[in-house]
Amino acid sequence: MKIKITALALSLFALTSCEDFLEKPPVDRLTDETYWASEDNVRSFSWGFYTSYFSGYGSSFSWGKFFSGQSLNDDFSPSSPPQFRRTVPTSASSGYWTFSYVRKANIFLNRVQTVPMDEEAIAHWSGVARFFRALEYHDLVKQFGDVPWFEEELSETDTETLYRPRDPRDYVMDRVLEDLQFAAANVRESDGNDGLSVNRAVVLAYLSRIFLYEGTWQKYHEGNNAKAQEYLQAAKDAAGQLIQTGSYSLGNYREVFNSLNLAGNPEVILYRHYEPGMITHALNSYNNKEPQTGVSKDAVDSYLSIDGLPISLSPLYQGEKGIENVMANRDPRIHETLVSDELRLNGIASNYSTTGYATHKFLNEVIKDEPEGSSNLNYTDSPVLRFGEVLINYAEAAAELATVGGAALTQGDLDMSVNVLRDRPGVMLPHLQVMGDNAAVDGMVYEDPNRDSSVPSIIWEIRRERRIELMMEGFRLDDLKRWKKLEYTDTEANININRGAWISRVDYPELQSSVVLSDGEEGYIIPASAAASQRLFEDPRVYLDPVPLDQITLYQQNGVELTQNPGW
């Protein structure tokens, strides 16, 4: 995660007068006393966190978190599925077992107290500093589990604190919750650049995301229902508080992802702004002219029919032979996400997909044939936080909370979350209903025959809604991890991950000969056909990354044991 909003920074710089600039001390005289002297400088320091946590569509040829983990989850079918980490790294590296952003946040928090500002400003910026510290620790805990908690700036000579043992996961996340709750109480509702800067809505949205993750982790991995209840309640309350403000609403689904400017979009809580020739990206191009890692049959099949039923139950489903049949009578979000009028096949289309199913969710049609629609010159704005995620966070937190001793999931909970998503303009699906632990539509209880039997029916449907609403936005791998469901990614056990569209070679004589079909001359496209290239899920240790060996040795040299994660 970790945007300095370049356009904003440059505009602020341009507004600085020559006289003001000449009064600034030279860089070689910049000290704590000279820098931490105004709120403007505090704000400038905060921008140093933005590109690290609000990456959006990234920059140049990176994609930020979008499509991240695409080849390791069940939404995509690569021709060569990567494997989970198999070896222990020998050394720490940038982004791996590093606490530099924790240190930066602690310095920020410490220095804010010394700046000549009123108490409201000090409280606001203290909240912002603690917010960024919380984001970094969430990332560290997701990756490693237990990690040492540092809440003060440390010097290199303070070896006793520097080489402290790992703190338990729940201890660290309790501190993260304290940080986020402080931020939610003290960060301003608006800091002058809504959508481009941290405000209370941003804090609440992240609080709902982080503690949905941690609450479900505690339930499914640790078996700690008491802690799961505490965290899930925090997630539900944060999402509920943001929903109740009435500040956000849903509009056109695809416009959230392919707009040239997201300013004023009613769904967007935080976004990254791009400018031609200044800061651009390449994700629009990937949806335009380049070969794609295709969406899996498993993902395509997860979209409901327009009657609100799974395709295995709906009489409206037209079957899978032909793109027009696959797309007929489906949840309209499938049309906003995937190209619905053609298959793009290797040997026929230069921008082919490994499964035939191509994505256009992020494609801006206005610039697609312009230079800015190609390469790394794209300037469509990127959502960082959006209201649709908050709604589904609320629904899942409420449903999971009911399983660990919290309040029962009610129809009211669904009506203020999932059913708002289904009422989105252009979607308008029948409402999801809850009857006991069961899912229902139009008063009829139904049971998806493809449901994982370990997952209650209503939670299964909420997870489906989450998968569809957030398709390709970088959430799926994290979701599978927190649910303890990485077995879904096994390409042999779940063959529909390694399948694409159903075609007949007779209908496509120019089809690349390397394209393998499941039944010889016809059948499903099999992107990864070699047995040796299959991804098998056999080792649960991969839910957490290993601690690098040099850090274990370094701790030992300082008389402290740094424990390794289980199985590594």
C-alpha cells in the first residue's frame, strides 16, 4: 500500500512567493528547530507517506495494488501460475522486515507536539501520524504475524529496545486499534482537499478494512472468538459510522475506475490524481492493447444471474457456449468488468487474454486510441478508498460478528450494505435476504450447490458479493488468507481456476496452435496445460512470510532470540 499527490505538491510550490522562498533557510541548515515550525511544514511531511500507502494505479509501469496477487488467487488464470514462497530469505530488504516507516511515523508523532499550533491542530496531526503508524503495522502483521511494537523514536545506541523480541499479534493489533480510534476521534472531518488528503472518513474506512481482516484472522486462524468479536465490532462500528454520515453514495460502477478526474465522484473517499506529462501509469493500457492474464472460469461463474440466483440455479442462465450466452442475463457488473461482446483469443487478437475473457474495467474509452491511452502514459485517476468497499466491509463484519457472540445479522444490516450495492444505478439486482443462516431472494431460500460446506450460506453469498464488487482491485488474495482458504488457489483441486471460455477450434481457424482445449478440438481453454506448472496448495506455513535469516542472526549477536514463523 504505501501518494504524494504530485500535482498538489507542485501547485503548492508554485504558489510560494519568491520572497517567501528566499526567507527559507538553506537545506544544509534544515534542523528540527527550523523545519518543525509551521503547520504547512507538518502537512508537507505527511505527504511523504502518501505514495507508500495510497499508491492507486502506481506510476510508470507499476499498477499499485490493482491486479496485485492476480496470479496467486482464484480470479485469474495465468499460463504459468506462480508458486507461493518456498524459501527463507537470507536478508532483509526494502519492504521486507523493515520498520523504517514505523520510525518515520514515530518521528512525525513526536515532532508534531513541538510545533507552534493550537491544540486542535496538534490533535489532528497526531491522529494522522498514528493513522500511518497503524497502516504500517497492519501490513507488517499481515506479512509476519508477531512483530515487535515500537511507539517511540529510537536511536542506534538503544540496543535493548531495538532488539526486543516479537510481540504477540493481538498485542500489536490492540495498539493499532488504539491508534485508529484516536485518529477517528481527532482527525479533521475535512482538511481542505477532500478526496486527496487524510480526513476522518479515510480513517474510518481503513479502520473497517483492517479490523475486518484481523477479526476474521482471529476467528479462522487463532480460534480466538473473544478477540474476533472485539475486532469485528470495531470494523462494523467504523463502517456503520461512515455509512450513517450520508456523505457518500453510489453512481456508475465503471466511472469509479476509468475517469480522467475523480473529483466530485460521490463514491470516492480517497483517490490518486494523475496529470499528463507529470505523473502517469500503465493500467489503462493493460485493458487496451496488451495481452492479458485472463479472468478464470471460476471467477466468471461467480457472477449471479439478474434474478439474484447463482447460475447453477437460475433458469435465466443461457450456458457457456458463446460469449453472448455467458453474458446474457447476468449481474450487470460483469459487463462493466469484462468485455462482453467478444472473446480475445491468442492468434486472433493481439490483445488476447489467456482465457479468452478480457477485462476493460479500467479502460477509458476517450483516450484509448490516443498516445495517452498506451504504454505508461495513462492519466485516468485511481480510487484508493471507495464507499462500495465500506458497504461490503459492514455486511461481512456484521455477518461474522453473529458467529462469534455478537448481535445477530439482521435484514436491516443487509439493507444498509449489500442491498445498497445491488441498488446501484445500472445494477439493480434483487435484494439479498437473510433467513436464519440461510440466504434468500424474493422470499425464497436457496442453496448454491457450489458452496464450500464449511461456510454458512449467508456468509457465502456476502463473500460472493465482495468478490464481484471488488473484482481485480487487489483484495482477493488477502481475503483468502484471512478466511484460511488458500486451498481455493490449488489449480488441480479447483480446475475452474485453470479454465477459460468454452470454444471450438472449428469456429476459430486462426487460433494459436499452442492454445490447449479441455476436450481436444473443443472445450474450455486451459491456460496452464503442463502438469509441472500446476500450483498445489500443500503447505499452510505460507499464510505468513518467514523472518529473514540475517535478522535472526543479528538478534542473536545482541543476546535476543528472534523466533521464526511456524514451518519455516
